Amino acid sequence: MSKKVLIFGAGGFVGRYLTEELLTHDYQVFGTDTHAPAGEKKIPFFTADILSAEAVNQVFGMVQPDFVVNLAAISSVGQSWGIPDVTMEVNVVGPLHIMEAARHLEAVPKLMFIGSSEEYAPSDTAVSETSPLDANNPYGISKTTQERFAALYRERYGMKIACVRPFNHTGIGQRDNFVLPSFCKQAAEIDKTGRPGEMRVGNLSAKRDFSDVRDIVRAYRMILEADTDKIYNVGSGKAYALSELVDYIAGLSETSIDIKVDPDRFRPVDTPLVLCDHSSITQDLGWKPEHDIHETLQEMFLHYRNL
């Protein structure tokens, strides 16, 4: 009988891709989110808020999962500065409710919690899992705290809990308040007019490690399947300047596009370089990136162009 996977936050951007990845590999997938997703449901779906311990317990009782992945989170650094208290509640208290519900099941499932490259101290070289942690924003601090509790529950209760630190990832369906979907949407809308236009951008000096979301969810599945509690970085291992990527995206348009820095979008760059060393997961599990970010950006541009 196929294994059952329960995904919290299944209605979000990454949740839809992880659902597809798991279904393709013959898992039974169950989803929860604060709201049921619109459109056709591929999986059984429960409405539940991870801030409600009662709701989390009810879902666990109904599904009796073999694996649990928590994708429900405040996932934006910028957003976390405005609501640091809510960020800590959703990103720390929510996972605690999941850990508590899981440990009281007769058959305790393996859990997976999603951390972030934002946990690491700034570095001018690629960061590995042994690089120093020193988050400098509420989002990063919440993810570090979540990991500390996961370690505590592993040690105290003998639970199997995997933690992963993904770097930036994107793809069709990511909200356009994230940088690369914003660039792609703007360029596509200008291209549709057939006339020259302007793209409004923020600080382009940062270099970031960007992956295709499909590579990221494949890593999540492989980590779930592995008999290990090691923390793994997941990223492309390549850093791209935002200036390079915006020029590439603008070049996808058949019309002329000027790049204009918008003072309202401009933020000082706290971390000039973010680059993933993924050698650990590559050596242990054989994972490596399969998608080139330029192809992903082209897909995103065409998606917006065809809307």
C-alpha cells in the first residue's frame, strides 16, 4: 500500500509542485491549508490553521500519515519585518503544534520542516550546512528557532524530523511580489502592447542562488525517503546578479524595454551574495539541479505573455 503524505500549506506555490512530485511517485497525498484551493482538487483537502492545535490534531487523526511536510509559513523576509510577532507564531508555534500532534500518534510519522538560506550569517563564499548561523531578520530567526525545536523533539522523543534549508526558488505560480515573477510579468505585459516600455526594479546589485521549484520539491521527496535526520542545503550552486537576470528577461520581449530603478522598490542589500554549497545532498542522496534558471524564466515570461 502506498505511503500517505500530509502537506500543511498544500494550497501554496510550493505545495502544488510538491503534490505533483509525490503523486508522480505513487504516494497518497493529503493537503491542508487555511483555505481550500480554487479549481480541481487532485487530493483530499482539509481546511485547517496550524495555529489551532485542535485543528492540527483532528487532521492527524483523520489521515494517520506516514510522512508530514510543513510548507505553511510566513515566507517573505520583507513581510516578516512588518509582522514579526505573527512570523514567530506561524513559523514556530505552528510547527510545534505539528510536532505535538505527531508524537501522540500510535505510529509516529516522519516530519519535514522547511528552513531557509536566511538562517546563515552573511558570507562572501558558498555556504554549507556547517557555515555559521546568524539570521539578521525576523523570518530567518523564526526558521532557526523552528530547527532548534525540531532538534529538541528528536532528542527528547526520538522522532524522525528532517530539516532542509532551501535557497531562492521560483517558477510559474509564484506570487508576483517576489522579484523574478515581478520582472517576468512586467516584461510580458510590455511585450503584449507591442510598444516600448519601462520595467520598474529595485536594487539589482545583489547576487542570489536561484533554483527551479521543481528541483527543490524533488529534493524534498528524496530527503523524506532517506533514512537520515541530517540538515541539507538545497540550491543551484550558482549565483546570478539580479542585473543579469533582469536584462535576460527584458531580452525575451520583442519590444524595447528600459530598466528603471524605482526608489519605492529600492532596499539596501544586507547580504550582497547568497550562494549554496549543495555537495552534502549531492554526495549522500545523488540529488543535483536539473533545470537551468534561464529556461525557467522563459517559461514564466511565456506564461504571463499568454494570460
